[in-house]
Amino acid sequence: MHPRKTETQSLWGRLASLRLTLALFLILAGASILGTLIPQNRPFQEYLEMYGSVATRIFKWVGLTDVYHSLWFMGILGLLVVHLVACSLQRLPATWKSLRTPQRPLSDGLLKSLPVVKRFELEAGVEEVVEALRGSAPRFFSRFKQEKIGETLHLLSQGGRWSRMGAYVAHMGVLGVLVGATIGFAFGFKGFVQIPEGKSVELVEERGSGKMVPLGFQVKCERFHVSSYPDGTPREYRSDLVFMKDGRRELEGALRVNHPISFGGYQFYQASYGISARVTFEAQKDSAGPPLKIIMEPGDTSAIDPQGQIVVRFLRYETDLQGRGPAVLLAHLRQDGHPVAGWVFQRDGKATIGGWSLKISHVEEHRWTGIQVKRDPGVWIVWVGCGLIMVGCAMAFLGVHRRIWIKLEPGKDGTHCWIAASSNRDIEGTKRQVEMLAEEFVKKGVRKSRG
Amino acid sequence: MDSTELLSAISLIYLASWFAYVISSTTRSLWMGRVASLIMWAGWAGNGAGFFLRWMESHQMGHGRIPLTNQYESMVLFAWATASVYLLLELRYRNRIIGAFVAFIPFLSLGLGSLLFDTTIRPLVPALQSNWLTAHVITCFLGYAAFAASFGVSLLYMVRQRLDPEGRMAKVLPSEDLLDHLNYRAIATGFPFLSLGIITGAIWADVAWGTYWSWDPKETWSLITWLIYAAFLHARLSRGWRGKRAAVLSVIGFAATLFTYFGVNFLLSGLHSYA
């Protein structure tokens, strides 16, 4: 043989080895534990504070701050896929063949290899024993195939062969889950959008990249409702949505938690809600002249002086901060270039920025609903895979492939009797079954002595 | 008497039954063993009555829902499921000594649940208002209970190994083979239930949040537990790992189960903040 071929065979063999199975389980479990001990996907600053700069840099480099999406973790999952395929391809032909091979009568060699063997003597002759059994338990007896070799009678039965296929079915299922997840990861979309009450959107922010992606239609939130139980526990979050295409109302629906809506190839999920505001500020210098009016919403940046030199940014709105009513978090650049941020309250609050005094003159609140948007072309493969895992488990754990051999050999004054059995699992149960069977024989055939 | 008081009392009944199991197995008293079983059955019935009483109470409060929605309620269920799995084992294998190694689990679960956690009946928040709740929680806890039984059996196996094989105790205990077999049977039962629990959880997460898997700590730890028991099954079925090694893996698996159940809630934070 060419050395090259044996090499590939041994690599192939190693890829399908149980040692690799156990190693993969161990590594996946270990990596998963790491991912729950080290907080994942936090801002860089947080890691610096927790672990210091050296550890943070190592963590970042190894990918420990995003274990489950790191290249090495995906590599292990890839190896798992290869391993599953290798195992199935390597073992299936042998399993299939052994399932197709008919059960052979009990030979001496076979007898030695079987895990359960019981031997005893009966006083009755072979025919008498068989007749007695057939009379008392015809249904049980019909499961056995009879074969006569010389004077010796062999009774053979096997059941639950299909249970041997359970492992292959379950492994196909795991493969399906991994393939489906990969398809979802590569071709799916996950995004989030905030829609103010009464407004509509057609762009959704992609999670991770932050890219604004056009849906190809508009989603309008007509109203957002929150209701509570008497004890204050929230009862329902509901967005009344309208899906519009080219100005036509195509679908109306109430979006609630646990009740997603599908439209235009996307699924929509009620995720969060909040309150935002359109705030009117008045800016004035040295209390002289009429105040300048500026209208802003969260996220807006605007100048507060006519020259456009003093620029502020509206960071956040709180409807009731520290029990002191509406407040706005504003940021601006100091003259030395440092950014500073501070809260401005509507009630008796005034900020002084670059010689200008700023106060809130009017607040117009509105609610927004936060909606999760997704498209996942692989999800059905994941569910089929899950189904196969469960079917495979049921086959493998509920069924038992069990073979029973009975050999009745005529002796000088009676019958030499062997009962042997094998099973792919549940040897205890098989032993018990053989014991019961032997008892039945002894009852019908009168036992003489133990062999 | 309301369900909370009833269930606290039941935890003491479980304790009594555990004592009776321990006494019967050390003194080899058959009579005491029967008493232990009887008390265990009483505890099981009371545990179930408490569960349904709490369900009824929630309906009387005007927001009826199955009591499976917080730490306390999950511990009531865990106690009940463990007691059920144990009693099934006892019926099937006619052996009460395992009781000495399993019966303390429902006692601890119900007792600690009543002492440490908020027992108020609260209505369901929107995320929990789903038909998947019942399927997800019940399958998970049947899995946990089977793993608890495998843990008890493995403890017994380890104790038996250290005993003098000719000694009085060793003769009363189930054979090493039977214990090893029971360990396997319990895990082979628990594993499909855990798988089903994870799958129903994934389906529910997909309906509620639009992601079937988000590497939330609870999800991740359920996967770790699943991997450990998967390793147990593969090592056993393909490599014939039995006896001590199987018992050790089973104990590690149950430690991971407990961490998935409790550790994640108290030590790590995530989406799964109910129980």
C-alpha cells in the first residue's frame, strides 16, 4: 500500500474516534464556561477597569471578550461538524450490514461471545417442550423463528433493530442545528428600530454593524399601550402597527410580547419602550434682548448662539429625574476642548454655557416603541434538526435491539437447553428476560439439574 | 391554611421520610422501610396538593396562571419531580436504600425554597405569558429530577465501593452492577428531557425575542450540562465507561445541573431572570 493512503486513513480514523468526541465536548464546555465567567461584548473601558491593560489586551487578542463568535470557537464547531460526518460515514455501513445480516443459529463460538447465557437440563423431550410452550404462550412463541439442524432445534428471535439507527438520526439532527444556525448567521438579518407614536420608519439599524438597512416598506406605530395589574406588575406591552407599501396600508396588527408579526419577509417582535421628548430651549446672553428659541430631540446637535460657535448635543431625556421633573442631559465642548455633560431641569433649572444661559421653556413628550426585526432563512432547518434529535433520542433510549437464541438438543433422557441473548444496551433487562424465559421452560419441561 | 404554609409543612414530612429511610437502611428494618415509603408518598401527595392549591389561589386573585414562574415555585416543582422520580424507581426496583440517598433532595428543595425566597403569588409579566412556559419548565425539571436521582445513586455507588464487600452493610445495599445500571437509566431518561427543555426554551425565545439562542448564561450553562451528560452517554455506549468513572461523571453532571439551576441566577446576570 502507498504510505500516503494509510496516512489519510489514520487521519480519517482519528476524525471519527470517540476520543475526539470527548475532547470536543470538553473543549466546548470549557470555552462556554469561560464565556459566562468573563462578561462578553462590553465596552473596552469596562475591561480595562476590571482586568487591567495587559490582561485586557490578551483577552481581546485571544477573543475572550466575544468567545462564541471568535474564530477559534467557530473552528471547534466546524471540527464538530466534520467529526459528526466522519463518524456517521465510518460507522453507518457496518451498522447497516449487521442489521441486514440474518441471525445465525447458536454455535459454540457465538456462545462464548454472548453476554447472557443460561444452560439447564429438562426432563421432557424437545418436541414436548416446544408443544407445551406453544400451547401456553402462542403469541410469544410466534416471535421465534425455528431452524432444525440435525436433531437440534434452534429458536431465534430479534427485535428493536431500528433503535440502532437512533444515534445516526440524533447526530443528523445536531448537524441540522449547526447548519441552520450557520445559514442564519451568514444570510439572516437582526436589527432594532425605535418608532415614536404616530410616526413611521422604513430604515432599521442592523445589530452589530449599526448600518441603517431599508426594509422596502414602511412601519407605522399608531399607538403604544402599557397596562398593569393592580399590584403594579406590567400586564401587557402593545404596539398598534400598520405596514405600508407604496402608501397603501397592507397589514394592521397589534404587536405584543410573545406574539410576533410577519411582514415582507421579516419578523417583528415587541422588545422595549420608552419616553422621548421634543424640547424647546431658550438661550439668552446677559439677560439682554429677546431669547433665542432652539428645538431639539434626543440625538440632535445644535448651536445656541446666532454665530453658531457654541454647539450642544442632546444626549438623553428623562421624564422624571430624581423626582424633580423632566430633565435633559446636554453635552458641549469647553473652550479648552474638553467635552462636558450636565443635566438641565425644566423646573427652575438654568445652564450657563460659554456666557449664554440656557433654560427649558417647553417639553412635548411622546412614547416610542422598541421593535426587534429579524429575518432568518436557516431557522426551519434548526427546528427540523431539533425534531431529529428528539426522534433519535426516543429511538435510541426507548428501543432496545435484543436478540435471543434458544437451543434445544435431545439428550439421553431429556433435553439440553441453552438460552442466550445479546442487546445493544439494557443488559440488566435482557438478563431478567432470559431468567423469566428459563423459568417458563422449567415449568413446562420439568428441570432436572442445573448445568 | 394557604399553599405556602402547607408546602412548608410538607418539607418536614420529606425530612421525616428521609430519617425513616436512613434508619431502615442502617437497621435493616423492613417495617421502618414501609413507614419511610408511606411518609414519602404522603409528602408527594401533599407536595402535589400544594402545587394545585397555589394554582387555585392565583385564580382566586384574578390572574390565574400555573405556578412555575419564580424561584420558589420552581423549587416546589423540583421537590415534587424528584420525589416522583424516586418513587417510580422504588416501585420498579423494590429497593428502599436508595431513598436514604435521594429523599433529602425534595426536603432541601422545599425547605430552602420556603425559607429563602419570596413566596408571594405575583401575576405573569408579558414575557412569561406563553403556552411554552408549561412545556419548557416541566421538561427541564423532569430532566433535573432524573439527574438528581442519578446523583443519589452515584453517591450510593461510591459509598458501597468503600465498604467491606463481606460486611453487613454491603449485603443490604443493591449490587454495584444494579447501581451502575440505575445511574445510566436515570441519565438516559434525564438527557432527552433536558434536550426537550432546551429546545422548547429555544422555540419560546424565538417567539418572544426573535432569537432562539443568544448565549445567555442560563442557556450556555444548560448547554454545558447537556455536553457533560452527552459525554457520559458516549463514553458509556461506545467505550464502556462504567462503575466509578461513570459515577464521577454523573456527580459532575449534577453539579453543572445545580449551577444551571441556581448558580446562574445568583452569580451571573442575564435574560433568564425568573428562576
